[in-house]
Amino acid sequence: MARRGFQQGSLFRRGTRRKVWVARWWEDVIQADGTLGRLRRSEVIGTVAEFPTRRLAMQVLSHRLGTINTGKARPQSVRTFGSFVKDDWMPVVLPTLKYATQKHYRYMLDVHLIPAFGQRQLRELTREELQSFLSRKLKGGLAWETVHHFKCGLSKILGAAEEWGYIAENAAQKTKLPRRQHGTERTVLTPVQVRNLVTALNHPARSVTLLLVLTGLRVGELLALRWGSVDLNARMLRVCETVYDGHFDQPKTKRSARTIPIGTETAEIFAAIRPAVVDARALVFATREGLPLERWNLLRKHLKPAAKKLGLSGVTWHLLRHSHATMLDSVGTPIGTMQSLLGHSTAEITREIYLHAIPEEQRRAVQSVERLVFGPKWTQVQAQARPASARVN
């Protein structure tokens, strides 16, 4: 509990061109060793233009000291942002996140947040300071999504600091970002471009590429797929895991763990690469040592060079998923069916509308995408993708 000694604080003007009122008062704080101490607090409470007389400025200061003088203020820690993140947040909170999210947070902290706020005391971080940081990042050319991740990261960290009693409130929750400006519409691959691209690739990049277009799986979901989750007789896939940099984890969201149908052509692609003796725990796509394939190597050494030769720019694994979604839409697939097939956590991600998917509609949808990709006369890729004797039982 803060000391109940009444204080009026002190007030003085500072500046030449832009004169401001600076207030000072004493605050109870929790020292780094956990003991209670007292520090002098200094804060700009407004400009002289806003409060032309000392009396008006003192009224603002009196209001600011209200919680202190009534004894309601809680002592706050003098811990710095960097110290709290390194010694408290990272050991406790970071291990609870998915591996890919952990990696993203480490990059965000090392490159952006720690350099900006590492030496700042948690209790001194203000909404204005955090807002200015976010605005600078946007003006510096970073994407809106990237800066939004900074905002969410700051809010998560300061939220933990508030919950653990280091600060009185989470200033990051009060920050705002400008309305997201949508850029040019994402360019996806046409069925003809998909056929040309797959023809230019060799296994396993060819099979991975084709299956991503035909199923709409995330690349981590496909590379984590095990033979026990592939039912070729029923023509169904169960998405149970995802993999990132060799680390297996649960799917991205609760709805991402799903069972989806596959078409006849897709089933035959799996049949062509299925070993004679099937181990249910074995990965569909694996190295000789049984480890998952590295998505970045496949992208850099195979997919990107093949796409470049064909004059296709911006081809990524995620673009193949977008291409699948676009084809689903082009064949008139209902929104709810698309959401279920793609494993989106909310309907807003798909089309901001939620409808319950009908399994039979799902099967018709994936078969329609197959007809778009393969076409009535296209057999070259089929012959390359599987031996002539390979057929689904």
C-alpha cells in the first residue's frame, strides 16, 4: 500500500518555442530486490498553450496525484522492459507458445522491441511512447501486419507485467493503428500455370506442389502428414499435426485439426508414392533418415527456380493454398464448405460469413478443383507423378 502522506507536487515551465508544464512528485516503487522504496517522478502534463495559467496546470497535477493522496495507488516496480522480458516473461510465457510463434517473438524482441524499450522502466512506458513507436515503424515502410504483430506482442508482454503486479495498467491496449489499407489483389496461379509449374518440377517438389494446390493444406500440415492419416480407400485425409523447422506441433487452430476428402486424382498421387510396406507413423514426405523435409530448401532450390523460368513471380507455398481457395470459389463452393476445407478458425478469414459445411459438398468441391487443374486431356503430369501400374485399391 502506498504511503498516505499528502503531497502537492511541484510544477515548472520548460522549453522555449514549445513551452510545457513539467510536474514532479514522489512515488512508492518496488526496487529490483523486491523492497519498497521511493523515487522522484517527473512528467510533462501539458503545454502552456493548453493550460495558460499555473492554477489550471495545478488542477491537472492535483487530479494526477489523486490516487496517490488517497492511498489507492499501488507501488510499481522499477524493473526495465528488457530485464522483465529476459528474466520473467521469456522463461515463463514463451515456452507455452507454438515453436513458430516463439521464433517470431524472439526475432521481434531482438530486432525491434528490446532496442526500443530495453532500458525503459516498465512503469514509465506510456501510451504516447508506444504509439509513437508503432507510427515510426509504419512510416519506415514496414507492413501493417508486421506493425500489428508488434502491437500484439507489446500488449501480451505488458499484460503479463500488469497481471504479475509490476505495472498498474497495460498501456499497449490503448494504442491504435490506422485502418488497414489493402494493397493490390493477391495474384494466384491459374490452372494452366499450375500444370506448367508442376511439369517443370521433379519429385518430391512436384508432388508437394501439386498436393498443396489440390488439397489447400498448409505446407507444414502436408510435410507433417503421416501415412496413418491417409485413407485412400475412403479418400480422406486427417490433419493432426504441423511441422516447422523440424519441430512438430498441433495444428494452427482448433479448426485446423480436421478431416477432409480428396479426389480420385489426388488419391492416385498418394498411391504412387506410397511404399510397399506402409508404416502408419512414417511421414508421407521424409528424408532418408525419416525426418521431415525442409520447406525452405524445397522453396529455394526447387519451387522458386522453376517458377522463375516460367516467368511466375511471388510463388510461395502459401500462394498455392490461396490458389486452391480461389479455385474453390470459382467452382461455386459455399463459404462454409471453403472454411471447413481450409481449416480457418473463423468465418471472417474465409469471407466474413459462417455456414455449416456439408461433407458431400466438400467432396464435389475438391473434385471440381481437380478438373480445373488436370483438364480433360492432361496426362503428362499424371504419368510423371505415378507409375502406370500405381492405382488406388
